[in-house]
Amino acid sequence: MSVTASAIRILGVGAVCARDATAAETEARAGRLRAVLTALSADGAPIRLIHEVEELAVLAAHEALCRAGVPVPYGGDDLGLVLGVEEGIDGIKARYYRGILADGPLGASPLTFPMTTPNTVAARISILFDLRGETLTLGGGGVAGAQAIGAAVQALRDGHAAMVLAG
């Protein structure tokens, strides 16, 4: 039995890196993030994000959607999201639990707690950009992004989504 795969068009690519960023690069990223979050806000006040992992994911998603010509916010149910999370979420969990060990229940921030679940970042992206398609979060260490892209391609080929934001 042979399998013929249909072509998958990649329309947008987003890449935002924080590691070893210069002060100017960090400031430029912060400015882009403020502009995106203010534009997405219903009342014009910037939306608050909790962690740098969330900030980077939101910026990369925004960049990929814009480069693909997808209106932001989108509002359709034909655009899904497959996100691979790696050690960033583990770092958030570790800091959260260190706070609990050091200060008991007072060391547990109610703002940080939702960030201890891997699907929080994907949920925030779905809400911020009004992506109503299927959302999937994969945790696979350093290869999580590649696994997410593979899962997105499979969802497209199987007809589960017309478009997928993945990485």
C-alpha cells in the first residue's frame, strides 16, 4: 500500500529568542509585545502576561500569523494550534514549588499557579488571537516543537484542520 501525501503550505514563520539577547534586543522585544497586547485588548489597556515563556510564545504566534496574512484576532474555527512546550514550563513549576517550600501557602502566587500546567500557554494564545480550532499541547523536552509541527502536519493531512499554527 502506498501513501501519497498532499503538500502542506507553510505561510508564516515566527521566531523570537530571548537567550543571550542584548539589552537593545530585549527592549525592542518588550516594545513589540506591548504593542501587540495593547492592540489585542478590548479596552486599550495592555493585557498582562505572567512569564517570559508566555511572552515569547505570544510574540512568535503574532509574527507567524501576520506573516501568513491571517487577520489578528482571527475568529474562525478552522485555525488550530499545536504547541510544543519544553523546559520553560518546568522552570515555572520549579520556581512555584520553591516558593511554597520556602513560605508555605503564602509563597504560592495565584497568578503563577495556572502557568504550572503545560496547556496554559496554548490556551492564552488561543484566547488572545481568537483561534477557535482544535488546540493541542505536547511536552517532549527539547524536541517538543518538532513534535508539534509533526502533529500539525498530520492534523492537516487527516482533514482535522484547514490551518494550524504550530511550533
